[in-house]
Amino acid sequence: MSACPFCKRIEAGEFDYFDKHSVAFQPLSPVTRGHFLVVPRHHVTTALEPPPPIVPGQTTRLAPIP
């Protein structure tokens, strides 16, 4: 099992919405009502690591538009 907290939640199936590229779940300490995190299924080590080209667009598609 990964040490990444997001990967742990994905591996445990602890998410509310998903598609084949991304998952969305409520954070452990939400900032506001309705706060969700949308993360790629592909592990990204740091914010400086470029994700595979399809990941940003597919992750954005899962995020709801207010």
C-alpha cells in the first residue's frame, strides 16, 4: 500500500464520484459545505512533476461547475 493519503483512499474505495481517470471525495477537514477534492487515479509525486497529458483535462471533467 502507498504512503500517499490520496492513493490510500483510492485503494480503499473511499470516494464519492469517479471515472476511469479521476476520483472525487470529501476532504477529512472540509473548508466549506460541499467541498470536494478531485484527484487523478495516477499518482503524482510532487506538484512539479508533469502528469500524463490526458490527466488534467479528464480530472477537470469530473469536477462540477458551480
